[in-house]
Amino acid sequence: MSPRKSQSSQELQEQENNGEPTGAELDPIIDGLLTHLPAPGDPFPRKERDLWMQIMGLTLELVYPDDEEAEGGEPAEPEPASA
């Protein structure tokens, strides 16, 4: 799967807002994953979609700690990915 756009989603949002920052800042990993989504209406084969979803899920665990982790507790065990 090839990226559908070369600009980051943050850059595209700023263009849509006439160059004004949107106030929302995405983690670079998440931003990179979003740029790899196909354009709306384009095919997204199930195997590639499942892989993308798995990578996004793991990325969210990396970028955003759950409540226990944020409070200094033991990190939650990640749920196994469904195939």
C-alpha cells in the first residue's frame, strides 16, 4: 500500500484553515499511519486493512497510556490481536 498524500495530515489541515494552525497536534507515528490510508472510495484490501488496524491499535497503546499506567500502576496487558 502506498501513501495517498505526501503532506502530513497536520499540514493539510492548516491549508484548509488558510494557513492557521488547527490547535490539534498529532503524534508523528499516528500522522504517518493516516497518510497511508487510501483515498475515500479507493479499494483497501482486507489483509492490508487488518494490518493497518493492528498497527494503529499498537501505536495507540504506545502513545496513549491507559488509566493505570498514567497513575503509575502496572501497564495493562495488551489484548491479543484478532486475525
